[in-house]
Amino acid sequence: MLEKCFQLKAKGTTPARELMAGVTTFAAMAYILVVNPLILGNAGMDTQAVIMATGLAAAAGCFLMAFLTNYPIALAPGMGTNAYFAFIIVLGMGVSWQAALSLTFWNGIIFLILSVTGFRTKLAEAIPAGLQVGIQAGIGFFIALLGLKAAGIVESSPATIITHGDIAAPHIMLALGGLFLMCVLSARKVPGAILLSMAALALLGFLVKGPEGDPLTTAPESLVGIPSGMGATFLQIDWFFPFTNPASLKILFVLLILDLFDSLGTIIGVSRRAKLVDADGKLPRMDKALSADALATIAGAFFGTSTTTSYIESAAGIEAGGRTGLTTTVVGIFFLLSLFFYPLIAAVPAIATAPALIFVGLLMGQSLRNIPYEDYTETLTAIFTALAIPLFFSITHGLAIGVILYLVMRLATGRAREVSWMTYVVGLLFVLFYAVG
């Protein structure tokens, strides 16, 4: 049955490897079950209800991606768009969270139409080869930065913008030790290198104290616990808000751009790392992957959460050997199970997942070797995009500045005719994106 559904032999994988990859991806992104309710709680939403909505939306997105595309790309409510939802739309603009859910819902509907008609796929294919390499490396550096920050290895500094933490601190030494262990086990081809290292770090966390003097890992109060209050957010949508409030169309446009290029960037970067692209560098079922993304956003709005999107942490499972939708199916199942074992999931410390993110980021950075260095325009835009994504702390803004630089250089060097019309459309969308603020 598994072979028929997921074509494991053709992809050079096994059920055991896919299971391990799914667990690895889930462990790397399970933090969203804790963080998303905290962020959306600022918008006045019931946090227990949002926990349920987060788990259900993630599971729905994973199952859609698995069975529509057979890709190992997991989905969940996105970081960044949830903050935009809570702090900008609701708190900043005074829009109710029910109305914000309506904007999320219609965002998904528009995306579904664009995906089914093939327009989103054309946008994805309009991104030049060098930029696609830059996106993959940039996402890798972004993941690594998130891991370095979560482990305390790097921290902000008013004098130097960013600096290192106290390297001699026990928790940082543990994180670095975990990273080194992953590198060594991976180099020695040990199966499950990432997951084994994460488990070791979680156990050692009971013995090592963090900056506040408490153990990094603490035992949960109980193993089983189900969040309550799902009805507080389920179908609580102000359905026709965009039609009765024309001014909200500007907000909807920004949501569209954020979701469109975040998901495009993630799918392009992760699929290239998993070697899912064909000889022309195109993802065969890109339209279905984007449709799954759009349907997941619609489902997430039904349940009561902000935009659901593809996750860069999927790269962790890919490095663990995940190559098919079975990996994503495992992630979805674990998100459903997590709703019954929420206290146990919440007890997994950041010190266990942070080194995995750093390790995966390092591996994704290897894509820079594929830059077409013979073309000056491709080289500069790829490297600039790879730098901009982590430094801007945004896939969308990093991609935007890369596309604009690419077009400026093509126009200024008399090579405008070499650019496809759809690439100009992408550039125009980004210009409009900044024009509306």
C-alpha cells in the first residue's frame, strides 16, 4: 500500500527512512504549537482554541501536500504572517480577529484560483536560475541564523548589531556539542544522525542549566492533555469583510504577496535540496504543491489561525532521508497526536532543535556551488539574495530585492530582451508591494 501511494522504491527510500525523516521534520517545527497561540493570543484569540487550530491546520496541510504531490514538504501556520496578523492587522489597524480570518480565507481562495489556472506556477518559473540558487542558500542561512539565535550562540548587540553569546556557558557548549555530533554522525553516514543527536541533547538538557539557572529540559506535568475551547475560533470568520470594507483590500494585497513569495521561495529552495526538480530546474508538480498550500490556508482560516504555508524546517527531514509524501504524512499524524500529548511536545527544549536547524542550514548553503558564475548578473543577484534573506529576516523581502536587482542589471546592460515577460510581472508586483507600504 505504501509503495503504491508513495512510490518509495522509485525515489530510492524506505518506510523506515521516511518515518525517521517525518519525526525529524516534526521535531524541528513542533515549536509552532507553542509559539503560534502566544502570538495570536495578542489579537484577543483564545490560546487553547488556537493550539487546536494550529495542530489541525498543520495536519490538514501536510496531508494535502502528501497526497496531491508526494513531496516531503510539511506545512503549518507560518511565522511572520502570524505576527503580521496579530500586531499589524488586528492591533495596529484595529481590525477584529474575525475580520482578519476573513482576509486569510479570501487570500487562500485567490491563491487557489491562481494555482489551478497555473498563474502561480508561471510566477515560480519566471524566477531566474541564479536567483533560485540564491533562494536555496538564503533559506539555509536563514534557518542557521534561527538556530544560532535559539541556542544563544549569537545575540543582538547595540554596538555591533550582532555578536556571539557566552561560548563558555554550559547551554551554549551543549548546543555546539550537539551540532558537532550531528556533523560527525552525518559524515560517518549514521542513519538518523539528526534525530539521534536531538534525542541526546534533550536528555542531557535535564543535567544542564540555562541562563536563568533552570534545567534546559524539564519533565512535563503530565503526558496527556487536550487543549479545550476549539469552538472559540472554529468558523468564526467575518465572511464578507473585504467586500464591505474596500480599504481592507490593501491589507489583502500585502497578505497575498507575503504568502505567495514565502511559499514559492520555500518550495523552490527545499525541492532543489531534495533533488525533486527536473533537468530544466523545474518542479514537476509545482501547481499541485501550490494548490495544497492554498487549500491549507483556507482550512486554517476555518479552524481559526493565520496563513498556513510550506515550512523551511522541512529541510531537516529531507536531510534525514525524506523523499516522498510519506514523510509529510508522518508529520501530519504527529501534529494530530500532539493535540493529545501537548504537554510532552511543549517540554522539548529549544536546545534540542536549534543545532538541527544550524546543521540543515549549513548543508543548504552548499547550493552556492551551482551559481552560473559565468553570468555576472546571475552571480551578483544570487549572492545578494542569499545574504538578504537572513539579514532582512524575510524570504519575501530577500527575493524581492534580488528580483529588482536582476531586472535593473538586465535593463542597464542592454539585455532586457533576454528576460521573460513573467519576470517583469514579478518585478512589478514587488514594486507595487513596496508602493502600498
